[in-house]
Amino acid sequence: WRDQIRSVGRISILGQFLCSGQLLNNTSGDETPYFLTAQHCVEDATEAPTVVAYWNYEAPFCGALTGGSLSQNQSGSTLVASSPWQFGSDFALLLLEDAPDPSFGVHFAGWDATGATPGGAVGIHHPAGDEKSISFDEDPLRAVNYYGRGNHQWRVDAWDLGTTEGGSSGSCIFEPSSGRCVGTLTTGTASCSLPDGYDIYGRFDVHFDGTA
């Protein structure tokens, strides 16, 4: 998962709110700096310019919870498209003001808009805004109607390894076999204090089709 890890960034909004997100490539494969997160993180076009993206904020070795650096960062973005959580999709697609510095070594993740049921989930995120973490669920996901507007979400019933926290919102779940983004974290009960809790992800195919 080293490539996908390099696509994920920690973001601050309005200088106070923390979320996660990731660079996504487009169908042209030209590495236009599109950044996907949750709409409840970046609510409208006035908030997008306040976004600061931090790259490679990671512990120096696996299992460590501290020791990361916030020195690799950039500011500013434009809101390209979004759908609020009240309508069941909860995504915000941003165009970063500048391409990330080549020295940051970022990756542009792939995505899957087919709507095929994922055979499991890998989440890469910044829990509570802390150093980057990775979570694994080996069970097939379920499409659910969490917000009452249609089956627009994927549900992770419980993580087999790891968990999420506030600040993980907006992060992708990657389908294990393809390595592509299939949804973005919108809500859930999973946390360090409730590691068996569930997580709800807005489906990427719903984002893509604009059906919610």
C-alpha cells in the first residue's frame, strides 16, 4: 500500500478543523492536482481557499504514534464539485492551487466508479489529525441507506485491524484487490475507545454519477 499511502494527506480547514483526503488521478492520467475529501470537511467554495494540505505526515516507523513532521505542506484550493451528507454522498472534490512539490514524492490514487461491492476495505487516514494510520477489514462491505436517501454508502461493520477517529473523515477506502478508491469516510462509531464500531463511507460511484 506504499503508493496509496503517498496519496493521502492531512488537511486543515479555516485554520482549525482537521480531516483527511487524497490526491486522485483523472482519466487523462495527467496528474492534475485533484484532491478528494468529505463535504462536511470543506462545506462550500468559501472554505476551499483556506485548506492547507500536509504530505507525508507519518511516524518514523510502523507502530509509532508520534515523530511525524508537518513541514511538507501547501495552501489553497478551489471547490470543483460536492454533495452534502444530508443527501447521502458527502464528498468534496478540490483542485489544489498548486501541484505538490516534486520533492514530496506524492502519488495520484486510482478510483473505481463501477459500484461493484468491495471484497474488503483498506483505510488510510489521519485519525484525530495525528500521524497517518492504516486500517484493514477483510469482510465484504454492504451498501446501506444510512441517511435515508438511497443506498449511497458502504458500511464497514468492524475493522479487523486498526480503527478510525475524528480527523479520518474524507479518507478513502481502497478495494483490496484493485487498490482503488471506492468510498470516502462520512461517519461512524469506530474509534480507539470503540475499535469494534462501524464506519460509513459515501460510495465513490454515487459521487461520480452525481446521483446524490
